[in-house]
Amino acid sequence: MKGSMHYTGNELALFSTAKNWKKYFAGFILPHVKGRVLEVGAGLGTITPYLRIEYHSEWVLLEPDEDMANSLKSHYSTQSTDGLCTIINGSIEDLNTELFDTILYIDVLEHIADDSAELLHAANLLREGGKVIVLSPAYQCLFSPFDKAIGHYRRYSKKSLLSTAPATLTPILANYLDSIGFFLSLANRIILQQRYPRQSQINFWDRMLVPVAVVMDRLFLFGFGRSVLLIWTKQTAA
């Protein structure tokens, strides 16, 4: 994600109605979102309201797609209570000296060719004691025509995602989420091979299956799932 670009995928609109899923993963992330926050690849801004609710001094939405960035600017310019929200059209390389307490990559890192360089840059922009939070699709074995259609370079295991981060970041949470969705993704990989799910499929998964996954994930001790969540902290120097 470097400079202005045009994003061709349409999954952002498809998943914009997935309220149960967003509330679910937000529950793990919210305790770690504080201070000055950078949301990388903010897209349509549909995830932001689930995470931007407390304990932040400024929220920076970084979006490389020019049309999406302009849409975000238009939206937040009409929100009188959102004076501490800044929208930047660009990539993390454009932020050279700013420091943040929290940096978010929600279904974004898999779209970036050089993910190791991206996380290194993020770590350099993080204050000591700050957090980098990544939610991404899990397991390369589930890589499907859908992943290819929306510009994914890869899917992650805990191990591969941990190895992507620089040594200055220390992991404090590593969970797989959506064990039910794992089997749906497996079915698409082996049988359906859909490039895009139908909106009715997204709605059924979110309304009927995500609540089941909330229970099953805990029973499975977050041992597998459709998505992987990693949270790192930048240790305070001794």
C-alpha cells in the first residue's frame, strides 16, 4: 500500500452488514485500543465504529484508495462529534515522524506484498508500551478463488504471522477466531470455489453461525478458526 491507488475488491461492501462478527472480534481488541490510534487500510470505515468508542485521544484513518479516502473525509466532516478523527490518503510510508499508541490492521495485512517491512515500519511508529493489532484470514490451505479475487497475497497461521513481526514487538495475545467459519472456508476451497459469496450467505453466516462460533471457539480454546488475531506490544526500554 504505497501512495494513492484504486481498490478493486467489493468484499468491504459485502461484509459491511456483518455486525455480529465485528462485535465479536472487537471484544478482544477493545481493551488494547488506547491513546493515539492509527487504523491502516480503513476502507469504507465500517469497522471503525466498533473500535473507536473509548480511551483514545485521536483516531487516524489511513486509506490508500483515493475514492475511499474521499468518502471517509466526506462522512467525518458531517459528524460534529468526530473532531479528533483525521483521514489520510496514503500508506504507512507517508507517516515518517508521527507516533501512535495503537496501530490496527483489520483484514489488511494480507493485502500488502511486503508484510514484514510493513510491520517493521509500524513498530517504528509505535510508542513504547503501545500495541500493534492484526486480524487476518487464517491458514494458507484455505486460500481460495475468493482470496485471489480480492487481492490477498496470503493467509496466515499463528506461526507465520508471528514470524512476520520485528523483534521489537512482543506478542501478548494469539487466537484463532470463528471455528465455524473455518469449515465454511474449507468447503469453498474444496467444493464451491466461489470468487465472491452472495449477500444472503454473508447474512446467514453472521446472524446464525457467528453466535455459535462464539461458544465453540471457547470450547476449542481458540485452537483454530477462519481468522487469526495477533496483538503485540512494544516493550518499554529498561
